[in-house]
Amino acid sequence: MHNFSEVLSAAGLVPAELEGGDLPVHSPIDGSLIATLKTSRPEDMESVIAKADTAFRQWRTVPPPRRGELVRLLGEELRAAKDELAAVVTLEAGKIRSEGLGEVQEMIDICDFAVGLSRQLYGLTIASERPGHRMMETWHPMGPCAIITAFNFPVAVWAWNAALALVCGDPVIWKPSEKTPLTAVATMKIMQRALARFGDAPAGLAQLVIGDHRVGDALVSSPAVAIVSATGSCRMGAAVGPKVAARFGRSILELGGNNAMIVAPSADLDMAVRAIVFSAVGTAGQRCTTLRRLIVHQSIRDHLVERLQNTYQSLPIGNPLDEGTLVGPLIDHRALDAMQQALQQAQLEGGLIIGGQRRTDGVPDGGCYAEPAIVQIPAQSAIVKTETFAPILYLMTYESLDEAITMQNDVPQGLSSCIFTQNLREAEQFLSASGSDCGIANVNIGPSGAEIGGAFGGEKETGGGRESGSDAWKAYMRRQTNTVNYSADLPLAQGVKFDV
Ligand code: UN1
């Protein structure tokens, strides 16, 4: 039996701060109550935002490579605390050990990326049409950045945003999911150690607020919060996006996905099966990149279904702390209910279901464990177009690649996608302008488990935001166009004459 309180104390969470509050925190492993945390009220946000604003005025003047030093220290502290933080991720979000460790590694990776970036916040030099003039772009800090995160990546998504924002000169205010506040508290302790070693960072540079949607709303609605980066459901994004837009703030939205894999006749099926299983059942189907739709060429359907069925039957489902478990619990009873309801609906829409039962044998009592499901369904009906945050894989067939790509794109969400094929023409067509309409499109790799080096996010109801690598940093800065006249004349652009 694993000792939960040991996991918490190893991460520096002391009993005094785990008790006496109004927010109950349960472990999805067995449903037990592991803390009652104190929460902030919406009216507290004014002083939180004011502190961030004061910090901004100082932090924006710190040279970016020096700002990068703070993020370098954060990466070092995360390396030192990797095991302990990963264990809290497992305890609170129910991820298996390897995925908990992978999540902390993702934090370390983005810190390394951001440190390099701190010397590369490049702007362009632009050819001026006027003699004796020079044009350039300068990237400046924006202001406080609110980071609203979901339970399924309770710490990595904060790091994607915070590492970039801090290097870009923006203070951060983190509102984690109410389902996973302990991982946030543990992360902030690591951040505090980095800040202490850094020495002269302004107070209020990295804040944490725990509370319900009203706390989030106060951040979203404040004109002093320059950027709102929100990760979660399309429903949440539909509430947040318009509020930020109404005050002309900037939002970075990373919302739902409905990710598909096309399996072509030439696919290496050994690889495809491994990719399918990892991306459909990993994190118990609760990644925004989870594989939810399999679009299989009809000539290989029966063979692939048989192979998947065999693999699904022997999946180790159970306590995520145990070595060898691959499928841990769903986050809570509501998630389990939503899974069962989706399966019932799928049946009404003509689906043939394999698996999907609640699992109570051989798993800890009180947790919400389920067998991952495969649903063979004749068409992309309403339930297939809905993101259910659970391990349900809908399987449809196709005859021509055009038809498969049309199906892949025919959902409201646009996060991640992939094709398994050994045919170059098919692969390139899938990646072309008339191929996948998603923010992420892969060949011979599943849709989940992206590296931090690329920009992460997607189109349509996924929200359009980009986080993490590539030039996603530009969303955390304001662009300034500068024209400098070093001549002794004042020529006007476009040849306009205006002599006075
Ligand atoms: C998420 O589910 O919100 O690509 C993020 C992946 C991870 C990140 C997922 N690197 O699956």
C-alpha cells in the first residue's frame, strides 16, 4: 500500500497548509480526501493583479538574458525535484508514474528552450523606402499573464506558459484546475527556491491563486491582465475568449481536440497499433491530444480491429502508482458517468462497443477505473463529433484518401491529427493545404505526446492559440515597429508632398 502523506511531504507539502480550507481535494486513485485547501475570493484578485502590475514595471527593465537566468534556475530546481513532483501528479491527477515523470520532463524541456530564447527575442530589420532611414521591429514585454490550466496536464501547461512569459518580461498569475491544486502548490515551492537563488526578482512575479471560476473570471475581466492563456474545454474557452476580446485583451486559447488517425492500406500495422494504443488509452484518454477517431481503410479494418481487441484485452488497468500499470483512473465520477453516457449514445447512433465497462476488480476501491472502449460506428454521428474526455476510440472506415481527409476535418475541433502510410503521395497530401486542417499533423506518429520544440495548439473550436515552442513566444510580447531617420531631410512615405 502506498502512503499518500509521504508523497505529499516529500514534495514539501506540510499538514498545516493541507488542512482547514474550503476546497476538498481527492485522489482519483481511491477517491480519498487528501487535503482541504484554502481558496482565494474574487475580491482578492484586485491586490493580486496590482502586485503583478508592480512586478511588471520592474521586470520589464531586466535584460532578457538575466530573466532567462531565473528560468534556468527553475529548470535546475525541477530536475532536483522531478521524482517528488511527478509523484504528486500521479496522486492528484491519476497519471501512471512514467507519464507523471514525463510531464515534469516537459517542464524541464520548456525551461531549457526558454533560456536559449532569452538571447533570441529577435526582431526584423526592414528595408525602408526612404533614404537615410532604418526600419526595425522591437519586441517588448506585454504585462501580467494569467495562466488558467486544466487537471490533465496540471503542471506542464503552466510551465509552457510561465517559462516563456517570464523570459518575455511578463509576470504570471496561475489559476490551476480546482481538481489539481496540490500539484500547483508543490510547483510554486520549486519556483520559490528558484526565486530565492535568483535574488532580486520583484515580489508578485509568479503568483498562484486557488479558487473557483469566479476567481478566474476576475482575472479574465481585468484590463490590467494583458494576456489570458487558458487551457480547457471548448465551453470554458467560449466563456473566456469573448470576455478578453471585449476589453481588447489578448487570449491564447488551447481548448478541446477530437484527434484522428487515418490508417492507410500501406501502413506499418505493428507501429500503428502501438501508436493507437498509447494515444487512445494513455492518461486514460484524458489528454487534449488523445486519439478519439480511427479512420481505417476498409481493406484492413477487420485485421486491425482484431489486433486492437487483443491488445485492449490485456491492458494493465489499475493503481497508477504500481509498476506496470498503463491505464490509471479517470479523474472523478463525473468523468466516468460522462463516459458511460457517451457509450450509450454511441449505441443509439449505431455503434458496436468493445470494452468500456467500469472496472472494480483488481483496482483500488473508491477510484473511477474503466476499460478503454473501441466503438465501431457506421458514420461520424453527433457523439463522434463531441469530445468526451475518456478512453473511447471511435472507428470508421474509408475507401478513398479524399474521403478520409474529409472525415478527419469534419468535426468542430482542430487540434491534432495523423496518418499512418508508407505512401509518399498520401503522406504529402495529408500535410498539404488541402489535407488536415489541424494545428498538429503527423506522419507515422500518433496525435499525442508532442515535443515542446514545436508550437502547440489548434484551429476552429480548439481556439487558435499556440503555446510552447517555435515562435509561440511572440504571443507574450508586443511588437513595435520603429522607423529611424538619420538623414537631414524629412521625406514622406509613398512620395507624399506636404511642404510648409
Ligand atoms: C494537453 O493535453 O493539454 O502532446 C497537453 C501531448 C502533451 C501535451 C498535452 N505533450 O500529448
